[in-house]
Amino acid sequence: MNIDEEEVERIARLAHLRFSPAERVRMSEEMSSILGYIDQLPAVEISPAASTGLLEPALRPDLASTSLPREVIEKNAPAVAHGFFVVPRIIASGEK
């Protein structure tokens, strides 16, 4: 597929971009090259998915279990207050 300079200009307007005439020529060539690669994809031979084992998700069963005791978890935390992890503030509170 070939992208001409008019199509590049249309795409640039949609993306709120501005290209010089030389950049339009370069973008036309690059976009056409990319679409050429995409046009080649149907010719690539791939083996059936069943032979790769990709049909079954590689996930463990979702089973309910007991969680770790709070004391064990809090022991590994750098700081805990009132049963919550204490983390650095990353958003200003609006006060100056």
C-alpha cells in the first residue's frame, strides 16, 4: 500500500502535527514501508496453536486459602500505623 503526501497531510491534521514538505516526503516513504511489512504478514506460515499448547491458559486454579497472619506481613513492612502500611505522600494535599 502506498501513502502519498496528501494522505500524510490528512493524517498529520488529525494528529495535530505539522510537517515540512521534506518531512511529508519522508513520512510518506516510511508509512508506505510499514504498511508494506503489514501486507506481508498473511504470507507468513505459522503452526497451529494446538501444537504450541496455547489453547489452555497457564494459570493455577483460583482456590480460596487462608492468608498470612497480619503480624507476619507487618513484620516485613518498613512502617505500619493503626494496621495500615505507611507510605510516602506522592500527591500534594492542596495546602501550601
